[in-house]
Amino acid sequence: MTNQVSVPFKKTYAIPLKDAVYRHIQSKHHNVHPEAFKWDISRWDELRKVVATNLVHVNQVEAILVAALDIPYASAFFPDSLPVSLSNLHFERCCLLFNLASLYSQLGLAEDHTTPDGLKRASTFYQSAAGTFSYLKASAWPKLKSTLSEEDGLPLDLSEAFLNSMESLMLAQAQECVWQWAVMGRNSNGTIAKLAAQVDSYIASLSSPHLMVKYLHFSAAAQYRKSIDDTERNRYGHEVARLTFAQTTAKRAFDMARRGHSLLEIVDLNYTRARRDNDLIYHQDVPPVSSLPVIQSASMVESVVPPGLLEPRKVLGNDNLIFGELISWGVQTALELYNDRRDSTIKEHIKDRAQQLDNDYTRKLQSHNLPAALDALDKPIGLPPSLLKKAEDVRSENGPERVEKLLEDVEMLSQRAMAVLTEALDILDQEASEDEQLRRSTPTQRLPSHQANDQLTSKAERYRNILNQAAESDAVIRQRWEEWEKCIVQLTWDEAKLEAAVPSSTVVWSSAGRLVTGATQTHARALRVLLEQLDDLVRERNQLVSRAQRLAEVDDISARIFKEAAGLERWAEVQPSMFEDTLDQELAKYDKFRRDIEEGSTRQSEMLENTRMESFISSRSEDSSVKEREHALQSLDLSYHKYKEIIRHLDEGMQFYNDLTTILMRFKESCIEWVMGRRSELQCVRRPSHAALVS
């Protein structure tokens, strides 16, 4: 049985819907009769009765989505009969959304959490619950809050803090389902640890005895799984530290809940084993818990807003919009036409056009290896950013010290593996000596040791050859390190020292000590100015796109259309074509963005046709000092790649020797078992038979 929870429904009661709507239409829409909306009122009342049943079934989702739609010309006109009674349609909508989230949570809880498919469905439902709470906060809640008086106040279960907690709780349970699925599917321990850490993260912001126990449980579970991952990566000291933390945390959870003892037992057993193995075999330092690398959480869930909330027409269809006729068809179509034309204008003539110009600019620069060619020049320009980043990478890892430590560790593991193999062979040699002694004193028909242990000695020979080949590979890696050590150490220098070590390609000093500027540097300065101008042009273009999009977000011409429609309706039925001039006038506000984009296009073409690029490339190829500088930069870049290659090979060597040592330990055990069998035979040979005693 799952230990997850669901959110209860908010109960609702019948309200005098029909009378309130009639009064609203009579007072606000003098040109229509309330009877024209008989179907709308009946449909609304019907939907409200359906969702008020609080039936936990997936079919209820569509009913609540339909009822939760915004109503055109909505007004606070009826008293709500809930325990907190507010004459406010926004309150009604918030409660419906709350109940939709509750329904999703209860559907998630009702799924079978013992099967992968059930867990997937449950996680999906919980994410929809979280998305609904998120939508409630972002869309409905602000409108409700803005329309409430100080006397009204918000119910506690509709407060922002409570809704945030509910969203986090649903995400935590959705993530927990993913975690359960990963455990069931036997995913890697590192992955399971990350999933558990994310459950812990979601629960951390919540407060209740039940959730505190779950928080402690997943904190312990994450550390336990990560400890296994550390074991697989030969971090035995980290394993012990994590199990220490997991043991303490699981104990706290058990003391609070008085259940969940299975995790505590598992952690206790693993802690005892890990402590013993580290003390007797690995001898790694056990770091304090506070210094352990934080488990990087992996969120596999998100707040998913049900599509019906974002696009209600997909649920209703255009023909079923409640009170949709309160806005005339002509006005509604005109508004839709304007929005479509505005969006198309921004996309095709502003956003897409700007992206096309950016692509042209990028392709032109790439064809000349810019701006990388400029970045490779000497001081005032400095070292290439890519090289500085690589040098910082080596410095941050204490590169040379790390290589030396890995070389020592690999050598130690190599010797340990060879020692295990030697011990196994010593066991076989001891048995061979015992066998020879037996043969000198007692006749026997059993096979001599060199024949009986043929399979074992053949395996031992193969293992020895493998170790010898590995030793040769280790020697190659060590030789490679000796060859590149000086250059790799150079990457650990600070930026100023490293820059000074790279020869200048464009700065030359005369015998009088005066700076002589080469042609490459002259063209580089001119080209740098040009590229800065082009970068400014790109930034201006991006700003134009952003400004146009921001304008569109607040662009609402409905007030002007409604005003004009009110005058037109006196003489004829309103048609969308009657607003063409108005639409054109409103769209004209985006013409300035189109003009500025095209003016920028002309300027960009002129700049890209400038001869400064070709002059720089030409002078750079003729400058003899360029080759010397590029050779130095290339050497440093190659040193970085050699460093990464050496580290990779050493890490692989560590893994190889650890794996091989495990195999050799099993081989040694096989030798011990074989020798014990032979010794049992020896005792049988030396023991007199029953027949001999009788005679």
C-alpha cells in the first residue's frame, strides 16, 4: 500500500444561478433578451451540478475543465453558498481549479503503484495536479485577490503559500513514482540516488510529521544508493561516510514513524560491511559528511498544465462556448483577424527576418575563421578564451598532482593484483609439495598436481600475461606523461605568466626599444572595429525583436473595436470587413520595426563586403611571426588534450585493475577450494580401510 496522499475536494452547494444571470444580462446588455441565453444558463447550471458531485473518475476531468472556463463579461453577481461565501466568479473558478487538482491527485493515488504502468500513470496524474495548482496560482488566484475587499479575505486553502505547498507535494509524489519505477527497473544506483535526492528536495519546503519522515527516508535512501555508486567507483571512504549519514537519518525517520525498519536494517548491514572492508583492505580516509560531494538531483517531472486550461476551445469547440454570443460574431472575428495578422507580421517580417540576417553574419565570419583568428593574437587582445578555459580546467583539477596520484594508485593496484595472483600460485605450489611428499612415501593412483591443476595453472598464466601487458601499457602512459609533463604544467600557470610564454605574432620591438606595429596588427585593429560595429548591429536587431514581442503581449484593440461596433450596430449587422481600416491602422504600429530591420540588413551587407576581412587574412598569412605564435598555441592546446587523454587512460587503468583484482580474488578462492579437495583425498589415502583393520 502506498504511503502517498491525495488532496480532498472542496465541497460546494447549490446556488441560484439562473436568477443571477438573468439580472446581469438585463442590466448590462440592453440589446439582448435573457431568454436568448437559455441554453447557456442551463448548460452552466448542468456542468456545475456535475462537478459538485466530487466523483473520483477520469471522466470528471473534462467536466471540470469545461466548467472552469473564463466567461465573457463575467461579473460578481451571485452569493456563493460555500462555508466561505463570496459573491465573486473568480472565487468560483479558483475552487473549480482546486477541485480539478484534487481530482488528479486522487486519480494518481488510486493507481496500482506496484506495476511500472501504474507508476507511470500515477506520475502523470500527479504532474497534472501540480500543473493545475500552478495554473491556479498564475491565472485565477491573482484575479481573485485583486477583486477581494479587506473584509473578505482569502480562505487558507487558497492562500499562495498553501498552493505552493500543494504543487511541491504533487511534484514530490510524481518524482517518487519515477524513483519507484527506477528501483523496480534496476536502474543504476547513481541514477536512483539522483532521483531520490530530487524527491527529498521537493519535500524539503513542506512541513508535517508525515512529510518529515518521508524527507528523512529519502535523504537516507539517496545517500545509501550513492554509497553503492561510490563503491562501484572505488570510493570506499566516501561509501563509509555516506552510509554513516544514511544510518543516522534512517534512525531518525524510524524513531519518528516507528516503521520503515527495512531501510534502517539494510543501511546498518552495509555500514558494517563497508567499515570492515575499508579498515582491512582499502584503507581510504573517511571524509566528514559535510565535505562529501552533494548528490546532484535529477528531476524527471514538471508541473503540467492540462491542455484544456490553456486552450479551452479544444475542450468545448467553437459551438459550445457559454455566453459566446454576448460578443457578436463580427467583432470576435475582427479581433481574431487582427491577432493573426499581428502575429504573422512579427514572425515573418521581424523575428524570422532577424534570424536570417544573424545566420548570414555567422556564416560569413565562420568562412574566415572569425573571431577566433583575432582571438589568437597577442596582448592587447590576449590569449584565446578557449585556451584560457582549458588552462583553468587543468588548474582547478590540480592537473599534474592528479596525474602523479593516479600513476601511484595504478602502480599500487597493479602490485596488489600481482600479489593476489602470487598468493594463489603459492597455494598451488604448497599443494604440489604435499603431493610430492605423499608420492615418496605412499603409492597412489591419483593424478600428480601438475596434471590435476592444469586448468588452474593455465588460467594463472593467462592472468600473468594480462598483468604483464597491462604493465607495458602503464609504462607507455608514464612515458607519455614524462614527455608532456612540462607542457601540461605550463597550463597551470596564472594567466599573465601563460600569456607571456606565448610569442607575439604582431608586436615587434626595434633596436631602440620602440614598438613597431606589423601589418597584421594594423588590419586586426581595423577588423576588430568592424566586428564590434556588426555585433552592435546584431544587438540592436535583437532588441527590435524583443520590443515588438513585448508590444504584442499588451496589444489589445478590443476597446476600440467594441466602441466602433456599438456605432455600426445601429445601422447594419456587424461584419469583420467593416473593421479593415481600423486593423490596418493598428498594425501600422509594427511598421517601424520592419523598417529598422531592413535598414540594418543594408548596413550589414555593406559591412560584410568591406575589404578589412580579406586584408587581415592576407596579412596574417604573410606575417612570419604568426606561425611561431600559432605553433605555441597549438602546443598548449595539444597539451590539454594529452592531459585529458592521460587522465582517461589512468582512470581506465584504475577500473581495470580493480575489476581484475576481483577476478583474481575469485581465482584464489578457487585454488583454495581445489587444494582443500586434494587434501581431503590425501587424508582418505592415509586412513586405513575397514577391510584392512578386520584382516
